[in-house]
Amino acid sequence: MFTNSRLTKSVRIALAFGAASTLALAGTVSAQENDDEEEREARSSDRPERIQVVGSRIRTDGLDNATPIDIISTEIATEQGLNTLGELLRTSTIASGSDQLISAYSVGFVTAGGAGAESISMRGLGANRTLVLLNGRRAGPAGTRGQVASFDMNALPVSAVERVEILKDGASSLYGSDAVAGVINIITKRGDEKSINVTASQPFDSGGETFRVNGTWGTAFDRGSYRVVADYNHNTGLKRGDRDHFGCPTRYFFDPTTGERADPIDPRTGEYHCNGSGYGLWNNHMGRFQYDNTGFGFPHLASGGDYGNPFVVSAPDGWYWAGHTKETDGWLDNTSDLHRNQTMIPESIVWSIFQQADYDVTDTMSAFFELMHSQRTTKIDSVRQFWTNNPDLASYIPINTLPGWQDNGAGLAVMPVALTDHYSSETTVDYTRFVAGLEGSIGYWNWEASWQRSLNRGEYEQEIIFADSMVMAHEHLLGLNDCTGVTEYSGRQCTQVNWFTHGHLSGTDLGPGVADFLFGNDKGKTVYKQDTVEGYITGDLFDLPHGTLATAVGVSYQTDEIQDTPGFHTRNGNSWGLSSAGITAGRGTTTAVFAEVQAPLLRDLPLIEALDVTASARHTRVNTYGSGDTYKLSANWTIGNGFRARASRGTSFRAPALFELYLEGQTGFLGQNSDPCINWVESTNEILQANCQAAGVPESYVAGVGGSMTSVTGGGAGVLNAETSTSEGVGLVYTSPENTFAASVDYYDVTIRNQISNVAGGNVLNQCYFSENGFENEPFCRQIDRRTGTEANNFDWGVDEVRGGYLNTSEQRIRGADVVLTYQTETPFGHIRMRLNHMTQIERYFKQFADSVPTQYIGRLGNPKQSGTLNTTLTRDDWRFNWNIQYVSKVSNYHLYTRGNLTTYRDEDVRFIADAPTYLMHSFSVNKTLMDNMDITLGLANAFDKRPPQASPAAVNTAGNTMLFASQYELLGRRAFVNFSYSF
């Protein structure tokens, strides 16, 4: 059957064995299969059997690739208890050296692709610069919200996957845009297997359980085959209260001399004080007024003495003053059931079905089809603060206006800051992908033509606080309305809010009707459609003195279309405390022609057993931008005595993604202290002085007196140019004569120029007012609207609006080396296989602008210099034992701070923690085959219960005290897993 092109036993075993650099190791195994019919057919063929692997359109024997390719078998997922494709790919060194987008990051943050989405950013260059293929053809984007551009790794069940091929350098000349960092090619299972699998993962601590069941049914007949895979996967999620290290964060300060903890103590618990998001009455002098809801017996805030507030004459019973000394910092009440019930890892339910079929239309032509549909539902529970903070209204309320409160005439005012768990979300993503095509042969030429459509439909529902209700309630508090009307957008009847009660502040009792008045839901919808038509032909042109000149040529036509419609209240700016956003809509078409040639140049010379070169080129035209040309050259040099060298150099071209072009204005807020022109007259920077003066800002503007400035983020349609990049690599491969040991070392160097990045409002301000071009000539200055101070607005010259968004900036560069060592041998105990994948990062930096100081990332949290895996497997009869070690080197952020690891707390020096030691995590499993058709795997992941590193929230983003944005660390703790498979 044509579509199941004959793959020799040695190549099959090698593909499962590891990477292309070690494929030759399969020789010892294939020698034992000398009676295999397929091998006899291959040996008797006039030409060697050829296959196609990622990185080339030309079919070869697959053994000696000119570019480094990592091949990951999904057996790893079973051996290590991995449940998703994203988890499997994060075991590779292309992902371990940089932070990856995991579902936990979408809790409290707006992430690309929306809540629950997971993607892979190869070598940290960005997920939109990593091309994902499914069986050699593009897998369209999936997710929600406006920034959809990458394939969601949750969409395809790992149970449908046979292996993943990873091309670890740029390949835009072959595969088009997005292949800047490399290519991930997911190969699905084929054949006539019929089986059912049940998988469970149970942490030793409750929370984070995963259960999965899937079945596959395949059949092969004379002229074709058919396979269907159905999968159901439920991750129960993890609450912050389920793990101590995600609980309420302590300050995590230490005395620099003694090393003792310097945190204040909470007298209610005797433990170090929790410093999470709190609630109470912030006052305009110092500290916070709180209600003693536990009855601990704190001194009344009007009691006088060291613990009484000197400005308060009287206050209701139960209120005390905290947060004005180190001791009273420990009195602040920042813990509640609301905090403990926050989501850490979202609950996620994914069901999917994958179908695949092929049929031999003739002896030389076959039709193939693929259909995949998945649905993911992700649920997140969260907590937020809210307070009396609205434009043109006083946030602080004089306490003399509150019943039972009186100050001493000093003008004491308070701002009520409350907690609420009305901040949950639910995201549903339906993803469908259909492929149909024909492939065939004409003599020794092979051709393929296909059409692929992916359709992503997502809905995202968010619990919100109505901004119009907040304004109405605030106005009523200030006596500006009688609370008889309805709100403008939400249509809610005004209800009196008791801002200053403990029930309101703690989020436990808002009072009758208040929740219906203040709270609601908003639902948005995202649709992304991608169509790709592609055809190519590959074969031999003619014979050269040392072999055959092979080629591949092809054409491609692709359309992309996005429409993201945020919810009604988001579009109208009626979601209090959250950014507003408009409708993001756009369409783009991409056409391309490409060609590749492979030539054997030299054979059988001293130190040159063989030298082959491959060249490819592509011309791409994008209607939203223009056209560009890319190329790639690579050489494969067999030196002799088991040594082989390879080298490549190529260029890439990435046109702006649709969201980078058409993202509709998303608004946020910046404080006026971001304005460089405040008190510019006393600046020593003459450029700043000249630009602020040219902007019309008077010398008298020495302090920001207005409200916050609006910061707008949007797309760059009509402004953006394409990114370009250069990728270089050189490597050395060794295979021992007995085919038991192999090693490869590959150096890589990638530079991206004219990179597209999201420029924040603060950067726009600095680029304008510090520009040597002058205010009138600097394009960034046209992104700023400033108020013109008048007596009516208190002579406010502050910035009204600053427009950032997607712009072409400067460059990004990465350099490093990949090392692969593989060893296998027969022992009295069985067959042992060991494999080390290691990556050393030499340099990774980003320059936002040409005159910017490069931001270096290597060695920072989430960006270890060294990372890798060591896997050891012992196979004996029907038993297989696996031991896997994942490791990342130490990291530190201390270089970002002027005093290293020192700061001050309450005017005393303290040492904070912003580093992590070398991190190793071990997993063990045992697999047993029973009665030829049953297979069971039992294992321990994170067997020694290695906890994620802890840090000081003042220096590092954390959940509790656990470092965030460092996906290399295990969040769940030790867990047991089991996989049971039954074949029919």
C-alpha cells in the first residue's frame, strides 16, 4: 500500500530509539532481524528505500541528516506519567531552557491564546516563531481572545501520537512563516491496532488529580486503512490551599548578618505573617484600619498609646490599627477562605476524537484524510480587591462622615478596600481540523497535494464588577445621587452599598441585593479559521559522478481569518478594574513557491567518505505586508571512522500575525508618575528638557495632579514590517564501530531582526521625550495625547492617553549548544539503554530599540544556562524499568538590583531571595506485558517530592512563595501514576 511506505525495521526502531543523530545505533538490532521480509525486499531493491522526515521535502534514507533533529517517542509519556502533548514536549531541551506557557499562568494573567492554553516556545524565541505541523502539514491556531496565533497543545490527545520530530533550527525556506526557531512535527499512529487505555495520576497530597480514558480502533485492508482515536482527559485542578507552598505569601526576608528570618510574626497563628492581598480601610496617613473578626483582642484604634491611632477620637468597637510598625505588620489580616480556594492549576476537561484514513485509488496514487475535533473547558476561581476608585471622584472618604467615627480635625480619610471571589472564569474551545489530499508516484518521483482547514471557536466568560454600578454607588456614598436610577450599561437598579462593614470588606456578607447590583458576567467569542492548499513533487533529476541529484519543488496558498468579539461590557469599558477591548478582526492570504535540491559532491576521499550539500529557497508573498525571499544551505560531511560533521545557514521571514496587525485597542491605566516631563525643569538631561518644552509642558508642572493616564495597546496594521532572521549551526556526530555508543554536539546561533514586539505605554513615553530626533520629528511622540492645563482642571498637564502596541523593534539573539549521548548494550540483567539530552545556553538577549541596552536572560529565573534529561531503561523479557532525571542549573535575578540581594524593610537592611539552586527531579516506572495483549505501567513522578523553589514576592513573581514563570519546576509534588492498556 503506497501510503504506508515501507520503512525498514532498522529505521523504525531507530525512530523510537531517539534522535536522528543516533539512528545508526539501530544497526545492532536490525542485524538480529535478518530474516525479516521487509529487510530482504529493501536489500533487493534497485534503489535504497527512502522516507521523508522533518527538515526536508526530499525523501532520503533518514539516517544522516544535515540538520539536528530530535525524535521523541510517546512511550516517554507512559514511562513518566505525562498526560498532555505539552508536558511531553517540555521534556525536550528545546523547551527546558526557557519558560513555557502553561495553564497555571492564565490564573490572574491574560495569556496568549486565553485561559488554559499551552504552547511551546522553542529556545525562548516565542510560540509564534515555532511552527507546529501535524503529519507534515500545518496545525492551525487554537485559543481565545485577540492574541490567537499558536497551536494549543491541549487540542490533540497524546494517545493519538506515535512520535514527535523536532527540527532544531530555522526552516522558513521549506515551511514558510513561523518556522523561525524551528519545527515541531507531530506524527500520529497508524496501523491496525485496537486498544483501550486508562490512565490515572494521583498526587500524594490532594488536588491535581488527572484521569484519562482513550480507545483506538484501526483496521487495514487490501487498498487502505482506517483509524479512529477517542480520548477523554479530566484534570481536577489545584487550589492554592492544597499546597503549603502556594498558600498565602510571606515576605521571606532574612537578617543579612545572622541569617534568621526577618518577617513579622502573626500573633493569631504564631507563624510568619501572610502578606497577600488584604482588605480593610486604607487611611491617608499610615497603615490600615481592620476589624478584629477573630476576637483576638487587638487594642482599639482609638485607645491611645503606642497602638492607638493619634488622629482617631472615636470608632466602632472591634476596629484596630495595623501596618504602621513591623510588629503591627503582623496584625494585618490577609488570610481567608477566599484566598485558599483560589485556583492554582485550572480544572480542565478535554475530549477529542481523531480519525485518519487512506485508500489506494490506483497502484501509484492514494487518497488520505484526517479529521480531528476537540473540546476543552477550563475553569478558574480567583479573588480580587475592589475599592472606591473612579475617575473624577475622591477615593478617600473623610471618617467624620461615617457613623460612629470621629477624627481630631486632622482631615483623616479612609478608602474601603474589599475582597471578592466574584472573579471566576470559564473558557470553552472547540477546535476542528480536516485534511484531504492525494499522493502518488511517477517512476522514482513522489508527489503530494493536500487541503487543510482548521476552525477554532472559543467562548470566554468572565465574572466582572460593573463599572457603572461602582460609579453610581460611589456617587451615592458622596451624596451626589439619591440611588433611585438604573445603571447605563448593566441596567441594574441602584442599591446602597455598605462600604465600611466587615462583611463587605472581607467579601463574606455584602448585604441584600448588593451582589446583583455590583456583579455580573461578560462573555466573548473568538473565531479563527485557516485554510492551506499545498502541493509538491520530489524525486531524482539526474545522476552525478557521486550519486543522484535530488530535488523537491512546490507551491502553497494559505488564508487566515480572525474575529475576536469581547463581551458587551468589555467593549464598552464597563468592566471595573479590567482593560477594555474592541473587536479584533482581520484576514490575510499567503502564497509561496519553494524548491530544494540535494547534491552528492564528493565520495571516497581521504577524510571525506561522503560530502553532500542541500539548498532550499522560498519566495513568499503576504497580502497584509508584501513579499520576501528566504534560503537555507546545509552540508553533511561523513569524515570516517564513525565521525560526521554537519553545518547549515538559513534565513527566515515572518510576516506579522493577524493579532499583531489588527488587535483592537485594549485599554489599561498608568500612573502619572510615569510621565518623564514631571518637574522636567530640574532635569540634567538637556534632550528631555527640550522635548518637554516643545510639547508645551510648562516649567511649573512639577507634580502629576491628574488621574491616571489611559494606556492603549493595539495592532500595527499599516506600520509593521516583517521580521527577518538568520540561523546558523554546526555539529559533530560520532557513532562507535560496534553501534553501541553515539554522540552529537550541535552549536546554534539565531538572530532575529526587526522583531515585532508589544511596546508598553511607559516605553513610548521614554522613546518620545528622550529622543535625539526632537519632539516634532519623533514618531513615538505622535502616540501621546497630553492635557492642556487650565484653572478648571487644576492646571493639569498630565498625559491623557498613550498608545503603545505592536511595533517593529530591534533584535533578539540566542546562542548555545545541544549535546546528545546515547549508549545501549546487552547485560546479564537485560538490555540497557541510556540517553542524555543536554543544552547549554551561551547567550540570549533582547534589544527593544537600537539604542537600548540589551536585556540578557541566561541565568535568570526560568532561563537556566544548563538543562537536560538523563533517561535509563532496562528491558528484561516482558519487563521494562525506567529511571528519568530532569535537571536545570541554578538561576538568579540578583543582578537586576542595585544592591544585589539586599533591600530595606522598616528602615532595616534585609536579605531577600531571588535565586534557585540546581534542581533535579527523578521519576521511576515499571512496565509489564501480560498475556501479549495487556500492558500495565506503574510509576512515581517526582519520586523524592522535590518542591519548587521559594522566593520573596517583593523581588520575584510568586504564587504563595513559589516562583512563577519558571515552568521547569514541578508544581504538584510527588505523585503516583498508572497506565493500563488492553489490545484486542
